[in-house]
Amino acid sequence: MTIRALAFDLDGTLCHTLPDLIAAANASRAHMGLPPLPDATIESYIGDGIPRLVHRVLTNSRDGDADAPPAAHAEVYRYFTAYYLEHLSDKTRPYPQVPETLAALQQRGLALAVITNKNEEHATRLLADLNLARHFTRILGGDSLPEKKPKPLPLTSTAAAFGVAPHEMLMVGDSANDILAGKAAGCPTVAVTYGYADVRALQQDPATRADYLIDQFDELLNLIPNPKLK
């Protein structure tokens, strides 16, 4: 199978963003007079975009079984997004071998994109702060299009923009949303095992089973030699 492009998730795939997301979440709760949440709880709330994260942080409920007053939600959303924009890269760093591997993939003539459920402004600024934006010709956030992952639109639109068929674009991520979006779009999928989801558990379900697993980011170079996926 020939691979001509790659699309990457951001949080838990390219970068370890959790410390700054936790700080923004608990700063937002403090702003509303609420006690901080444990790191592990906030980690479990990540992956479906900032609006959903804000609601979960405000209600301390992942599945929406606790309601938040609309006014409170709007206030926390404004505070969170402003605070996070000012602290995007305080502690966030790329995972090992990410910059070097992106450069190597680019040198092979592969088109690279970031497709995240993070707000586009946050994603673009963060990638610029970490000197990674230069590797990507397309950066889509959860608010860039009418649909976000796990819907296929961000992937199918990216493949079309690159002039490649979906089966020629590899989706690389760490969560169910990434795998579901890749499968729905017709893209082969790679899951990284070092991210924020329990990838080994996801592999037990055919719906969220990635085509390939990698334990380190630079293993992508072994998957795509010359640039063919073997």
C-alpha cells in the first residue's frame, strides 16, 4: 500500500500537553470557586475538544450526567481558552524523536497534516511555539470544520486538499476518536501506545483496532520506507 500523506493527532501523539491542560482546567475551576481535580481525572476528560473538556471540568462528569448552567459554562469556556492560550507551552513538549521524524518524513516528500480536536488557534500557536508548525501544510482544529473526529470529514477534506486518496493517507493518533475517524474516512491507522488512551484495550474492539501499533514515534520510519507501507 502506497502512503503519500500522514495526518497526526496532537495531544498524546505529537506532544505531551497534559501538564498545561491540567493547569488550565484547575485554574478555571479556581476561577469559579471550585476545588482542583486530580490529574488523572482531567486526563480522562481530554480528547473531544475544548468545549467538551470545559463542560466535564466544570461538572466533574465525563458523560454529561451533570448539568452546568449555560452562563457558567460560557464563563468557564472564556476563561479556559484565554488562560490556556497564554500558557500553551509552559510545560508542553514534543515526545521523543517527534521533530526528527517529522523532518525525515518531509524529506521523503510526504504531505503532513495535524488533525486535532483542540481549537485551531491553540493548535496553531502551540505548534509554532514548539517549532513544529513548519513541518505541516495543513492544521485543522476541532472548530475548523462543521465536524470533528471521530467524524471522517477532517480526514477526507485533508486527503482531498493533498490530492491523495484516503487510503494513501495514514492517520496517526492515540485515541478511539483517531482510529474511528481514520476507519470512517478509509485511511489506514496507526496508534501510538505512549499517549493518553489505553490503546491495548482499544485493540480488543474491532471498531477501535488500529492497523498498526508503535511504541516510539520514530517507528513510523520503518512503516513507511521509500515511502511504502509494508
